[in-house]
Amino acid sequence: MLKLLSSFVLFAAFILPQEVDSLLKQDILTIPDTNFVQIGDTTAVSDSILTTKVRVDTLAPIQGIPLTDVSTIINKRTFLFDQYRYTGDLLRPFSLNFVKDYGFIGYPNETFIYGVGNSGISYLQDGVFWNDRYTNSLDLNLIQSENIDSIEIVPSPRGFLYGPYNNPVTVNFITRDFISPQPYARIRYYEGPDGEAMFDGKFSTMVAKRWNYSFQLTNRSKDETYQNTDLSIWQFNTKLKYLLSNSINFQAFYYYVDKEQGLNGGIDYDSLSRSSDDPNADLYDPIAAPVLFPNQKLDILQHNVGLRTLAKPFDNSQLDLSIYYRYGLEELRDGNDTADYKRDLENKTVGGALDYRQESEFLILDLFATYEENNSNLLTENYFQSTTQEMKNVHYSVSGVLSGNILNNRIVPSIFYKYDSKDFGNGISSNNPGFGFDIKISPMEIMNFYIGLSKFNQLEDNDADLLELGWRLQTHYLSLDLKYFEMNNFIPYVADLWSMILTGAEIGYPVYSTKGIGFVGSYKFWILLVDANCSYYFDERVSLPEYQLTSGLYINDMFFDNNLDLKAGFKFYYTGEIERGFSANTSVEPTNKLDFNLAGEIQKVAIFYFQWENLFGNEYYITPYYPMPVRNIKFGLAWELFN
């Protein structure tokens, strides 16, 4: 808590006294050009005075665009009024989403989208691949939630097109990239039980003509409840932008992450069963329940540096080019009385990503390209032996989407293709092409249908194929979204698979196939808002619940002469039985909980939060054996400040 308060004080020192100025439009920047001087007419003035007229040079910063026009977009207003702890929670509004929750704050939960989890989802930030190159996965605690403006989830048939891996799912985090003429600051703070706290501070200002500088600092912390569950994570990002013209902007960015996490491996249920008369009850006792790894710690350090160019080289076109360097170090330590275990994973990546769009009256062409050189080193050491593994590869991929415009965008058919190549050295390479098509039909402005099919190669003898059907209705008071998907023969691409390819060993890796249906809906009547988010996965599911439902009933409206935007009500969660996947003999019984959430925005400047989580104090777990949080209260504040 002392560290958290210190960070608050340090950030506040940068902020001068503020006046409330609700800037709703922040995308236009007006810059005086003092090189233009006009001599006034002195004949009507007894004292010869020169009158200066300032010519105004108006710049409109170029904004990044989504990867596709058929993606599901979760905008900031959707999750701004929700209670979220980390970036993974921001994906919950998507229907085909499931979180394999470990219960302990800061733990690297596994997120499933379209039925696939780790090593099956490409996470991008502003079009740049953000996964760990060795494991092809990402701990979403490492992404700054307060830096996100919106989230793009690409339809599953197009998921393989983006990033250096042919993953069937792509999620693109679009960061906040506006420029304010006045200095801008925002803080967010929340506090919960057992020392849980979070502080985030952002500041942005024009440091010179056409130059904008911004930085953001985040700290999250949690004290120990069960043995070895403490958390401390620091995140910092900074950007320097140069607005050369309305046709070209430049950015230099840097992201830093330092995370220290206790990984206790969950409750040692076998030991608890031998020592307790009622292990199912003592499982939820932080003092009585033993853990598997009382001393295991994970430290993560990341440095991410890059240059980004946003340009409009031709009419109806946009270019987004990023060049980046990524460094990551994961240090896992487990020391006890009998042996010490050490595992160090170091990743270094140099690469570039290009996104280009060209539009005409009847056609839209999107081109994507990625080039990377990766170097991974894995050191494993215990009492008996020490092993080192080094992997190097060069990767490039090119993909394109050609879309038509029929009947003024009422019918938009698209075809797409990707060529993917990896070179592991020593004459070993892998080429994995893929192709597909989809169509979006909008019989009216408030309704559209989506149909998509694709097939892509992962290994020489394996092709994965995907199907998605969708229907969406959007009015002022009613929103409905229905999706059905099928995925067949998908193999998660991870380092172990690389090892088999490099050594020529016989490849024996699990092949996943699943299908499911998801629905999201909301209805606004008077001051009442009802919403529902549910999914059903069929028999082929792995580590997924058969049913999942989240539903809420809220008071949601403007009050006090439109000065208070209030959303307050109850949210119910139900997770069906989870079979297989976690271990051969373990299944998870259906679980549920009820929360009370309140969020109110005052004059579009400050938002206060209050949450009473798990009202009935249910004792349950989603992942064996990681107890979920008990009944608790959390509160917080987000405040936008302007000069």
C-alpha cells in the first residue's frame, strides 16, 4: 500500500491545479502558425500600429483503424461502467468467451475465445503481435487496461490472417491515441480487501508545435491471503508523437512491465484430504488449506520499444507501419528444504508489421505483412541437472483481403489469403498457407448477417478449417447478437512443437475440434436495462463449460439534469459443469454467484465505483483447486482532468 500511495503522490506532482472542462471532441488540434504576419491599415489610426493576424493551421491526427469491417468491437463505454480488475475482464462482454479463472488476484488466467485458449489466440496491440514468442500465449495482466480505447475481436474464419502464427482467433487492443489541445490527465484508483489496490495515472501535453508527449503509470498490488498469493505489478508506457501533416504522423513508443507473483499451484487437496475431517470446507480456509508450492515465485520483466507511422499516401487509403523490438525475461524460482528449481526464459524479437488499406467505389483492398527475427533461450536447473535450449527462427507472412461493395454496402463479399513462412535454420523451414471467404449482408441498416469459411495449414499433413454464422440486430433500445462457430483439426503452435520439428521427432500433439453457439442481448425500457450473455459448447469441448450465462438487471439513465449517468444493479453469473481438460479424473460442478455493481459518471468527468461481490458468500472454484474470492466490497474512482 505504501508503494501505491507513493506512486499516487509522484504522479500528482506533475499535475497543476485543474479546471473542469469537458472536452468531448479531442481529435482536432489547432496550431497557430506565426510565420504569417499581415500589416494593418494605418490610415484610420493616429498612432501607427501594426495589426497581426494569426493564420490557423488545423491538424487532424490520423487514427488507427480496425483490422476488418466485420469485427466485433467492444468500445470503452461498454466496459467503463463495469467492474474489472485486469484486461482479461474486458473480454467478458463477448459471448463466446470463457475465463479459466484461478481465483487468486493477478494469476495468469487462461482466456478461451471461440473455444480455444493459450497458444490459439493472437493478441495484438495496435496491430503488433503481443504474445510470448516461445509459448504463443499471453498473460493479460501484462496489458494496461486503462490504456485501451476499444477491443476488436476478428471473426474466426479470418483469425489466422494476422500475426506470425496461424492462430484461429485474433484479438486487437486499440489504445487511446487522441491528442488534446490542453494538457490532459486521468487517474483511476480502486481498493478492495486484503490489500488489493490499483492506481493508474495518465498525462498528455503538447510539448512543442506539432509534438505531443504522454506517459502512463500503473501499479497493482495484493497482499497474501492463502500462502504465496502476493502480487506486485508495475507498468509504464510513454509516447512521443510528431504530426508532420494531415497525411503523415510519427510515433515513438516504449512499454515497461515488472511483475512479481506468488505461484502456489493451488490447494494441495490430497494433503488436505489426509489431514482434515472435512476437506471440502477447509479448502476455503486460507490458514488451514496447504498449497502445492509455498515458495514458488514468478518474476516477469519486459521492455518493448517501437516506431509507428500512420499515413494517407493516396486518396481513400491508409498506411499503418510499426517497427519494434521486444525483450522479455521470465524467472521462475521454487526453493524448499530438499531442492531448488530454476527456470529462466528469455525472448528477444525484432520485427515489423504493416497494415495498408485502399478503398474505391466498388472494392476495398486490405494488405497485411509481418517480418520477425526471434531468439529464445530456456534455462532449466534443479538439484540434479541443468539444461539449456536455444531457438532461433525468421518468420514472415503476407495476407490480403479483397472485399466488394454491392448495393451501397448492403452486400459485402470478401475473399482472403495468407502465405506464412518460418525458417528455423539448418535447412528446416515451414510454409503454411491459408485461404477463405465470407459475406456480410445488411438487408436494413439495423440488421446484418455474416457467413464465413476458411482453411489454413499448420503442419505439412494438417489443415484446420473454421465456419462461422452470425446475425446482429441493433436499435436504440434493443441489441441482439447471435453467433455459431465450428473449428476442426486445430493444433496449438508452441515451443514443444518447434522442438519436434527441429529434431525430426514424430509429432504427437493434441488436435482440437469444437463448436458452439453464443448470444448477447440487451433491452432498455424506461430507466431499466436488462442484458444477457450466454454460450453453449457441444460435446467436443475441451476445458469449457457446457453452459455459461451472465445476466444483469440495472437502473441505467441520466439523472439530476443530465449531470449523472448512473448504472446500478445486480449481475448474476452461472458456469455449467466442466468436464475433462483439467485432469483425466476431475470435473467441476456448476457454480454461480451474484454481484451488486454501481457506477456513476458525474458531468462526463469523474466516475465512482462500488461493488459488492459474491453477495451470498458462495464457496466455489472454476479451476481445481483454486478457491474463488469470497464475499467482499470494492470501491474506486476514475477522474479526467483538464487545464
